[in-house]
Amino acid sequence: MTKRFKAAVIGGSGYGGGELIRRLLLHPDVELVRVASVDFIGEPLSAAHPNLEGRTDLKFEGMSPAEAAQGMDVVLLGLPHKVSATKMPELMATGARVVDLSGDFRLRDAALYKKYYHAEHPCPERLTDGTFVYGLPELNRDAIKKAKYVASPGCFATTIELALMPLAKAGLLDGAVEVVGITGSSGSGVVPSAGTHHPVRAVNLRTYKPLDHQHIPEITQTLRDAGAKNVDIRFVPVSAPLSRGIFATCFAHVSEGTSADQIRALYKETYKGEPFVRVPEKRLPEVAAVSGTNFCEVGVQPGTDGAEPGKRVVACFSVTDNLIKGGAGQAIQSMNLMLGVDERTTLEDPGGWP
Amino acid sequence: MTKRFKAAVIGGSGYGGGELIRRLLLHPDVELVRVASVDFIGEPLSAAHPNLEGRTDLKFEGMSPAEAAQGMDVVLLGLPHKVSATKMPELMATGARVVDLSGDFRLRDAALYKKYYHAEHPCPERLTDGTFVYGLPELNRDAIKKAKYVASPGCFATTIELALMPLAKAGLLDGAVEVVGITGSSGSGVVPSAGTHHPVRAVNLRTYKPLDHQHIPEITQTLRDAGAKNVDIRFVPVSAPLSRGIFATCFAHVSEGTSADQIRALYKETYKGEPFVRVPEKRLPEVAAVSGTNFCEVGVQPGTDGAEPGKRVVACFSVTDNLIKGGAGQAIQSMNLMLGVDERTTLEDPGGWP
Amino acid sequence: MTKRFKAAVIGGSGYGGGELIRRLLLHPDVELVRVASVDFIGEPLSAAHPNLEGRTDLKFEGMSPAEAAQGMDVVLLGLPHKVSATKMPELMATGARVVDLSGDFRLRDAALYKKYYHAEHPCPERLTDGTFVYGLPELNRDAIKKAKYVASPGCFATTIELALMPLAKAGLLDGAVEVVGITGSSGSGVVPSAGTHHPVRAVNLRTYKPLDHQHIPEITQTLRDAGAKNVDIRFVPVSAPLSRGIFATCFAHVSEGTSADQIRALYKETYKGEPFVRVPEKRLPEVAAVSGTNFCEVGVQPGTDGAEPGKRVVACFSVTDNLIKGGAGQAIQSMNLMLGVDERTTLEDPGGWP
Amino acid sequence: MTKRFKAAVIGGSGYGGGELIRRLLLHPDVELVRVASVDFIGEPLSAAHPNLEGRTDLKFEGMSPAEAAQGMDVVLLGLPHKVSATKMPELMATGARVVDLSGDFRLRDAALYKKYYHAEHPCPERLTDGTFVYGLPELNRDAIKKAKYVASPGCFATTIELALMPLAKAGLLDGAVEVVGITGSSGSGVVPSAGTHHPVRAVNLRTYKPLDHQHIPEITQTLRDAGAKNVDIRFVPVSAPLSRGIFATCFAHVSEGTSADQIRALYKETYKGEPFVRVPEKRLPEVAAVSGTNFCEVGVQPGTDGAEPGKRVVACFSVTDNLIKGGAGQAIQSMNLMLGVDERTTLEDPGGWP
């Protein structure tokens, strides 16, 4: 059976690349034609992704991004930050649709890009001219459907944005938000390092880049787009000893006049009908319920206290699998929307428990 | 769209039940009509299986097995050992096909059942009259296709049998086989106990029932069916701190005249064309490559030493996800074969890495 | 050699009891005379604590607390909340010093006790009459030295109080403090339950009792004692998949006039000379550096932003081993102070890395 | 107080070095004078060992081994294999006692060294002339007391040797022994690599070097020294997702005439009085009971079957903390013996549970 669309993965040897490939191999409408990489050239995909042993005859190809994109309906980029931006002009010349998993085209402000990614952006005009749509379907579904270029959100960013979006959309998010995002180790990628060395990581909890993580401006921009006012994200990431999953706790401070019941109803209402975000009825979000899947769980616990005059604290929670809804799964979701196929294709498996 | 077959899960609140339900909800040909349980009666399935939150409107129903089986084409049993055997007569009276995940109908020898399960079998005639087919497709595919009743294999048993089957089928397996099977904690089921208490389990390795595990006679019987002679399984199970997966190491002792290359070729050949058993080209089996999937990886390392006159030691390795290929996935595989649909339906996802 | 003091552990079969016993067995000045318990009566201590196999001939004794305290210089209580309060009158009648690890005598406000422990306090007069000293040496060292009765702090409470105490003592802590405390599973104790069932816990992150944990009033009371003003603790506990350790992130909001350097200097200064609290020079606190030890690490990251007029956010971090500095180790530290022996006795081992 | 002996650690930045330093800092009779390293020169020890933050003013010194050994009573070497052998001649010239944690002086057969360590030994005469004593106190206590040079055993080797030594000493060990050794990740050392990358390691079980591990000749030599005959070790190492600990399962095949009770009694008898090896009364060995300590637990499960004419299979189990009894702790034990101080000094803590 001939599939309708052709796709290539560029930068396919990392964890995100592996998840993209897995989904594309299962996709009824999209054919994975090739996988480009600078590592493992000439080797089968299973050299990097042992789970793909025997599942495909494709090999990693040592092509340039532009070569890899030739003749494709869509390319999905698993390239590192900074590399993606450098390769984008040649990629855009090929005419292929692009879903970029890197952080290079998420921010509209080149100064913030420089501040948080520690590099001049090579094509800053692309940040401001509307070329890229931010690939969060819960905010930008219609725009994604029409988009040729999508900047797929970061893992922490996705998780935290979905935790706070009901408040933002309702105009209730204003001012400081304190956030602790706890993450599994797969978010650090495939390259071994001190922070992901098992002997220590397995028994450790530590923070890195507190109040200084590069997803802060991405979250701020997105929440403003959704309706937040002077939102000020104070974000502390924490490394935890699990392989997959993010758990975000956000303290928002809403007007005292908004009741706990109103807030709960708002969360239910916001995500009604969303295929991949759910608000559990009788419990708060937990990572094990979504790991291995494209689902996000969101929950809320309004506070009863009142240290701040006129304000009520609201603890907002959210969980995702950082590599799927926080990465490759969401990219496939955007690809599906761009191609006009069912948004849920290859993403509906609710995963195992536990 | 109406699906062709109707199914019920009986005993659906455990981990095995959850995996069965997950697959059936995704199945294009089989409709999950109901889930019976003695726990959570009247509650949504997500009360036991948080991953199913919002995926189905089904609730746990407090029906007897016979009631639950009424009108079904097939029922899948996630009942405990001993309970399954007690309920089987009434189930068989309903006319539904049955796939039983318990150990109650795997052994043909009622005396061994009594010895290892510590109970008289309530219907021992069913063990010897050919009513049940042992649901290991790699050995009994044709018989499963024709079967009305399948006894689905145990998790350790599946893993160890697949590690040794190439030798057994080739008539090379004779005499003692030393086996260490290392297992994740989900194999112990959903009920909390000292052996699965996280504070200790997370930092522990220990054995239980060494040389006395109830899968020993199951493995012995199956390997004999496959062609082994006086096989004597010395099996030591070890608990390890991961949630899912089994890693089996088996020491077989083959005739010195069989070369290392012959043995390697034998493994390749045996599993050629098998949809769910693979022999990786360039590495040995590892749990992370198969966890979350119905795949089994098998590998072999022939020894060069010769302490035993005329014998060569062969280290055989195998990995499975204990809840899928070692449990519910394999049961679905048998169900597919029984119903005449593609054996691989709902089971083809190669899972994530890591 | 005769040791100078005699001690008993009452309620010695839990994890806290085990840590108390381990330290007392190594103590040069205190002899562990007996261990009372309602479980394991007549069995060796290793029946509950396998690490003590062969280290002592003591057995669990089925004595009442008052019987166990007879002739003792000090008793250490590992009893559950509510049980401890019930047994206290008879214990006090024996004349022995008491260190109580339960939450029963930490709060001075019986109404808060009732609200958070869901029971009327059986001897509320003991909460207000100064009988008990709160056993946090960094705040109450002199009082502990003179105390006959010590209420040893909770694990989350210790960790969070030490994170915030420099600000409290300096009069800089006022108003809301948002706190996320991430904990290992051993804090849930020795009894298996759904929340500590390994198959799920090993791959999960979830919250419980958000904004409603019983340590909130304990932390509030202690920080006020240390100098905080209208402190309002919004505390979200999160369960993580490790056995031991707590990582606390606290967002304090100090006057903008206080510089980042002043804050850093304050932390250094506050804990200068403290034997068990340290402020690492070149990194932030991490659990693996203190697990298995009585040490607490504290660190601070002042923010540069200013969403709140006149305020500066300060992220404060702290780590402990929940069973040692957050439990039995700190109790031994108090016992040492009460008995007039070197506070550090049996507690100086810096533990392993990793 | 002046301590009687002076010691240096050479190669002190790895995990073994860290454990040596920790013990020496606590030692009442031995003063740690200096720590030499090629990494972290000039930095405090806590740069490599965060647990030592604030515990010592020592810094890593960029000295040659010979310089570091000047004036020392004993030096402990945490150097890599092959480096240790190269530096030994200059070290021996200093007159200091040496405890070497590397594998360079354990084997007496230079050909086996070459085969398993893939290098010519630079001073093979030192392997055969009795210069080095193999530092296993349970076998060589008297020789260690008199030794000037000790080759401290490997982690797998220690664990497996202690599992089998009772049979070896009794002359019951003859012929093939199948062994599976399951290890935590800290045994792979401090340098991050693919095999210890947390995202995969945390959910994996895999083997490496099956039937080919470098500890095979070490174990064989030691068991022969202890009384075994033609022992043939078939050893499969398996990586498991925990930080510390080894669990070894060994299948020995003894004469059928030896009863199960005799074997059990033999194990009890062999280790009676040993300070660091214990045979638990009512359970089999488990890692959590010894991790963080210098203790080894040994146990045995005699089989009742008889596939081999005249033989009885015996499953022997053993657990250690790979960095302590399997590494630095045992080296300190040897050092204590060499210096004539109590063998147990700094090693008596039974650790925590869990």
C-alpha cells in the first residue's frame, strides 16, 4: 500500500529522533523514507535504537539536511540547538514542511535567544516574521494546520504551559509564578555526562540552572500569547532518578474573588475535547499514568490561605513524558495537523500501568 | 464500525488485566464488551489503571465469570492461580473461547501441580485430556489456531523456554541446565508486600524460591515437548530493582562436537520469520530493548572451556517484558491466532528507547 | 567497659527504630539495654533489621513503654503519631529522659494538632507548658542541653526549616513562602502500601496532601520562633523514586534592598560552626552528598527579577537524609546534647559517594 | 592527639579512592597525610567527593606516586589497572607498605594477566616471587599480617570466592561452576559511559563479557589456593539498575554423598568468628542488608535433584557492597592487619536499612 506522504528524520540518532522514527514506522499515512545523521552513518537504525532491531531496513545516511529533505512532504529535525538554526535556510529552500524539535525557532525575541542559548541567532528575521508557528496544539491548533514550519515546544515548557494555560486563557494569570519542574534523565539526551551517570543519578535529587533555565522565556511568551499579563516565571528544574517523565508544580496567585470551585471548573472546561490533555476526576496528575504516551495530565489545588492581600494561591500540577508529549510525540501531533490527517494517528496508545 | 468479535476480561483489576484491556481497547477486530472484577465494582477502569483515564466508559462489573462470558467470542482470564481452575467448568459451559493467564492449566501432571501450587487441582482430567493448548506460539502456533482453550505461559517460563528452545528443537538439550532469571517487580502483581516495598526493593537484589519455583515443571514440560531429553532445570529467580523486564541466563551443556558457529546459526535459524522473537546481530539481549513491547530477544555465547568430558557449556540469554510477552501480550497473540486475525494485531509497537 | 548511660528504644521495629538502634550499638557512652516493640516479640532485632544480623544478641521485647523505661537514663520513642501521646504520661512517671520521634509534642497549639493529625490531643497541657523542647539543635541547642523531654522534628520540617532559617533569624522572612519538598520512599515507613509499591513508585512522581501536609504548622511555628514574621508556608510534597533523601526548594520573597551578596553571606554566616549543616562552596545542595549521614546541605539562589514591587525572590535549597538528620540521627544528636556527651558522637561519618 | 601511622592515597579521585579517604579520615590510628591524583590538582577533596564537603582541608596533590609515598607507613593505590603495575617499582623503592586496589598483582600467571588485561605485565617477576599477598583476609589473614605488599581482590572476585570458599576449603569443589554475578553501576567507576548512562541503565538488565570476565582467573586461582581441584568457572556478569551491590549465584556440583545438612553446617562453620562474613540464620543473602558496609552475606541452597550421576547441585549465594567489601573497605581491612591494629577499625558500622 502506498502511503500518501513522504517524511525524513534529520538528526535521528538521539532519543527524540528514535521516538520520531518509531511513530513514523507505525504511521498509516506517512512513509519514513530516510534518516540522516552525522553518527552511525551506514549502520542500521538499531545501532542507535536497539528497540528497532529487525523493524526496518533503513540505515543512517550521511546526508546534509537539504539533501535529506529532497522530495519530502515533511522533515522532522532532531538536531541540537544552534545547529538547527544554521541549517534552516537550506532546508527551507527545499520546499518541504519542517517540524523542528530544537529551541531555535520558538522565541520571537532574538535578544532573549542570545541570553538563554548563549549565541547570536543566525537568522533572527525568522523569529519575528511569522514563518514558524509554535507547535502547541492546545493553543495554536488552527495555525499549526496551516503552517509550513513548526517550532515544537520544549519538554519543561510544554508541561508548565499546559499546567497554567487555563488560568492564562481566563485572564487570571498575572505576576509571579513559582515553578518546580522535576525531570527524568532522558531529557538530558543520549550523550553520557556527569549529571546522568547512573551511580549518582540513581540516588540523587539536585537542581541545575535554577531561575535561569532556557525554557523560562519560552513559557513566558506562550502564556502571554494565551492571555497572561505580566507573568514572571521563577523556575527551578530538579533532576530525579527516573528515566522518563516530568512533574511540574506551579504556584499561581489569582484574585481572591475567584473561588476554588470556579478554578476547578475552569480546568475541566479548558481541556474538554482535547485529545491529549486530561484532568483526572479523582486524583492529581502522576507521571506513571502518562509515561510512554503522548498524554498530559493536569490538575489543580486551590489554596485557602491568604498571606497576600487580595490573592489566593493556586497549586497547579502537570505531568508529561518528556520525550513524547514533551518532545517527539507532540512533533508528530503537529505533523499530523499540518498534513491534514487525524491528529491522533500513532499517538493513541494509553501506555502501560505501571 | 462494528468489530467482528466480542471479548470480556475476567479478573481485570491487576497488572495483567490492565495490559489486556489496553490492547483490546486498541484492537480493530475485537470489541471489549465488559470487564469483570471482584474489586472496584461500579468504578471506572481508571480507578485501577490510571493510564486508562478518559479512554473508555467501561466500569468494573461485579459479575460471575460465567455471566461475564455470556455472548462473548472470547474471554481472557486475569484471575489468580487456583481461582481460575475453580471457575473453569462454568466458563466452559458458556461456549466462549478462553485464554487463561493463570498457571492452572499449563501442567499436564496433576501431581506436579499439587507440589508446586500447593493445592489439589479441582479438575485434573482437564490437564491430561488435551482441552488446553499451551499458548507459546513459537512452539504451538498451529495448535493455538485450532484451540478453544489456551493456557498462556508464565513470565519466567516464556523467557527461559525461548532462550533454550533452539537447543531443544535441535535435540541438543540434555541433562542439567542452570538458570538465573532476574525479574522486575511488576511480576509480583498489584498487591503491595514486603518484597515489593519500594524503600528496600529499590536498592536490593535477592533470591526467592531458589531451585523451587513453580515455573520449573512448566519449563521442563515445554522443553521436552520441543525435543529436549532428560532436561533438569535448576532455576534461581532473583528480584531486581526495576519495574518491568526479565533477563534470563541459562547454562546448557551440549555435545563438544557442536561448534560455536553451529550454535549461533541454530539460534538465527530457529527464530527466522518469528514475528516476536529476534536474535540481535551485534549484541546480546537487553531488557530495555524490549520493555513495553511483545518482543523477546534471544542470544547465545558458546564457551570454549571443557571441564566436563565431551561437553561444551553454552550461555543462553533471553529478555522479555514480563507483563507483555511474558503475560498479557502473549495472551493477545494467542487470542489473535484463535480468532484468525493477524497474530501481530496491537502488538507491533517496538516501544521506546530507553 | 561499662558505658555511662543506659538507653531503651521503644517502638523499635520501624525504619526510625532501626536507625536509632544502629547508632546506639556503636555509641561509646550509651548502652542500648533493650528494644520494646509490639511486633517481632521474642525475635532477634535482625528479624526487622537485616543489617543488624549478628551484631547484637538483643531481642524485641513485648514490654509496655513504662516497663521498658524502667532504670533507663534515656528512652527514644519510635512510636506512631497518636500512640506516643497516649503513652507519654506513664513514661514521664518513670523519670527517664525522653526523645520522641513522633509528631505528638512538636506543636504548641492543640487546635492545629487536631486539624492536621485528625485527633484530639490526649494531654494538650503538655503542648503549652514547656515540658518539651523542639529538638532542632541549630535553633534550640542550649534548651535541648537542659531538656528532659525532646520532641524531635519531622523530616520535611527539618529540611525546610534549615533552608529558611538564615532568612528567619535575620528578620528577612515575611509573608508567603512556596515550597516543594521531594522525598524518597523510606519516609513512608516500613508498612507496604499503594504509594510505596515498587512497580509504580519506581517510575512515578506524584504529590500527596498538597497545601495540607501536617508539617506546615510545625515549620511555621519553628520559623516564627527563629524570627520570621507572618510566614505563610504553601507546601507541596512530591514522592520520587529513590529510597532515601529529601530535596526542598523554597521560594522566599525578601526586601529588594537586600542584595544577592548579602543573602549568600547570611547563609554562610548562619551555619558557620554548625557540625551538621553546611553550605557548599561551589555547588548547590544534592541528596547524594548527604544520604546515609546526619548532614544537611543548604544553598541559596537569589533572583534578579522583580515582579513584586519592592521584593526579590530567593530560591532556597536544602537536602537531608530523611531517616537520619530528618529523623533518628537528629534524635541521637539531641540525646547526646541532653546527656552532655559530644553532640557528634556516632554521627560523624560523611557517608559514601555515591 | 598524634596518630601512630601515616598514610597516603594515590589515585584518589575515583569511587574507590573516595571510600579509602572516608575511612582514613575516621581512623583513630592512621593519619591521612595526603591524596595524590592526576585530576582535580589543587582542588579540595570535595571537588571529586561531595560527601567530604567541609570534612577535611586536604587538597588533591599532583605528585608522582613515589613522591606521595615518601615518609608514609602505608600507601593505598586507587590507580587504574596497568598504571598500578607501571608505578610499582618506584613505589617499592620508597619503603612504604602498599595496598593496591588494581588487578595488576593479583594473578600469579603472567600469561593469564596478558590474556584478560590485554597487556604485557611490566614486572612479571613480581607475580611469582611472593612479593604480593592476595588481600582476602578470610583466606590469607596471617599472610596479610606479615605482608608488606597486598593485592586487594576485585569486587566480583571477592563476592564469588566467599560464596564458594566453604566448599573449596572442604575439598568439595571440583569441576564446573556456573556463576551469574549481578552488579550495581558504581563498579564501573566514576567516568560516564554508555553502559552507565542513567536513562537506559535505570530500566535495563544486560550482560557484558559473558564467560570472559577478567575476574575468572582470579577466582579460579583463589579457590584452588583454598582447596578446590579442577575448578572451572563459567561466569556471566549482569548489569542491574542499582548503584551499589553485587549478588552472586553459583551452581556448584558436589558429591551426592554430601548431605544438605552437612553443606549447611559447613557454611556456618567456615565463617564462624569471621568479623565480616556472616551466614544469616533464617534467610538468604540480600544486597540491601550489606550495602554501605564491609559485610558479606553468604548462603546456600542444596538441590535435591540428580541429573548428573553421583552429583548434587548446590546453589551458593553471596552479596557485598562492591565498593567496600568488594573494594576499599577490604583494602582498609588489609591495611589494619598489616599495621597490627584491630582489623575491624572504621569498618564496623552495620549500615542502614534500607
